[in-house]
Amino acid sequence: MQNQIISSAKILGQTIKAFRERKGLTQKELADLVGVKQSTVSNIETASGDVRLSTLFRLISALEADMTFSERKKHSNQDAW
């Protein structure tokens, strides 16, 4: 999967969903791997609430993904925090 610029909770949720689907996992299967409820995965994917950082990092790990930071290029982004 190509690198994705994450500038909002909505984009983060969409990216997690894309990684999950690419791995062939249901929300329930990912939730079971991470030790959370299916509704927690759904809430993250739809940006419907807050998430603990520890849960986010467990999801990223279960999806065998990495999160990186870089300097933001100057551009307007209407979906930014």
C-alpha cells in the first residue's frame, strides 16, 4: 500500500480500514487480535469517538503497519485537525 498522509481522524480511520481489508480481516477478527470490542474498531474506522493511544498502536501492530512522522508541506487541507 502506498504511503498515506494522515491529516485527520477520518483519514486515519479510512487508512486503518483499508489496511484491515487488505489483510482480509473483518472488524471482529481485528478486534479479537487486539483485545477490544468490534465496536471499537468500527468507531476508529468511522472517526466516531476518541481512541486510546495504546489501542491505536496495537491496531497498527496487528495490521503489520508502521506510523511515521514528517514535516508537513505547505498546503491547504480542509480536513485537518
